[in-house]
Amino acid sequence: MRFFFRSRKFKIILAVLAALIAVSVACAVVGGRMSPQANIAGTITAPFRALATKISNGISDFVGAYTDGEKLSLENAELESEIAELREKLADYETVTNENKFYKDYLEIKDKNPSFKFAPATLISRDKEDPYMGFTINKGTVNGISANDPVITESGLVGFISQAGLTTSKVVTVLSPELSAGALDNRTSDSGVLSGSVALASEGKTRFYNLSRSCNIAVGDYVVTSGEGIFPSGLLIGTIQSIGSDKYNTSIYAEVKPFVDFESVKGVMVITEFEGQGGLDPNGEK
């Protein structure tokens, strides 16, 4: 408001108003001293006095409206500031709530596996050229992460660390043929090997193979890690979707749909230490 009263426009309005008031006063004084016959002058100046009054009232209304408008603007600015503050608090609350749920889910896994040591991490980029949906996380060797460490979410096994940098690491998923892990049917304990392929990865599946022809696996069974290789035992992998036999008819295989939705993964846990760690690498070598 103070800028308006200092403006050139306001000074011009004041000058015009002052001139009109002066004319009105002069006319009133002259009219009071003149004889009744000269009151014609008052009649002549009446329109000017009316105009001066109208302009004066208009200016008062304008100034009042400007003042009210600026007051409303200030109130709106204060309300917007309060809304922004509330939104920030809500975002913080949602972040804390999500973090609490995140750690609660892993706490249950930790309770069942007291030897596990975790390093929480966040996905920072996806490899768009990777048909197996590999990605990079924001933690590395400075956080205790090493190559071949298992990576999980609360839903199950994601994959393993293929490369560990100082502050970032690359993750290979269970959809990839780079991963070869011992696995079990959780219901029957029939054992086999889990590994992926390009064809199955396009359907979001992986393969559970080298199963005995006498196995009793069934569609809908859960597949878990057997504890052979780089993964601890009992990690959920997925459900059996279909069963078939290899072309030489010597063994059974199954197509498995992982529990983890790789397209929506944001936060993961890297298992940096567990009892029995240090087995075969993901390719089945010492």
C-alpha cells in the first residue's frame, strides 16, 4: 500500500482533487457574499461542485477498495504459506509412516533370521536396455555392501549385487540368466535350480528346473531359496505358474512368477551378512 501513496498516479489524483475542492470552496464563498441576483453563479458552479463531490467519493471508494484488496492479498499470502507448511508436514508424516512400515516388514524377516544384517537402499536408476529389469541402488561398499550380496524386499527375493561401487551398486534380478540359485518347492521340498531367460523375462517369469521326474510339485506352490549358493535359505521367490518336461524327457521344470513386482520396486534391503554366507557365486562357481 505504501508504494501506491508514493506513486505518480496517486500524486496526480491528489492534485486534481485539491483543485476541485479549491473551486468548490471559492464558489461557496463567492456565492455567500453575492446578492440573490448573483446566485446564478452558484447555479453555474453547481455541476462543478457535484462533480468534485463525486470524484472525491470515487477516490475514497478506490482507496478503500485498494486497501481492502491489499489486505486480502496479504491474508491470501498468509493462508498459502500455512497450506504449504501443512503440506510439508503431511509429506514428512507420510515419509515417516512409509519408513516405519518398511522397517516393520523387514523386522519380521529379521526375527525369523537373527543372523541377517541389513543395509537399506533406494533405487536411483533403471537400466532401460536390460530385459531382466536390473537397476542401480544408492548404497555401496562404504555401507558394507559387497558383490554377490542378496537383495530382497518385504515381498521376497529381488536378486543379488553384481557390482559394488563406493556409493552405488548394480542389482541383477531373479529374471536374469546371470543368476543361478538353489531352490525348493516350499510344500514338497523338491529341489532344483532357479535361473532366467529372455523369453520368460518378457512375461515377468523365471525358470525352476532340474527337478526330478518323481517330484510332486504343483501349480500354486511357493518356491523358496534352498540355502545353496549366495542366498540364505527360506527366502520367498514366487509361485509356480506352469509345469513341463524338458525335450529329452529326463527332468521336470516349472515357470515361476516372482512375488516381487520389479516395475514398482523403490526401496530394497541388501543382506550384507548371514549365517553360512560365502557359498557358490550366482553362476554356480566357487
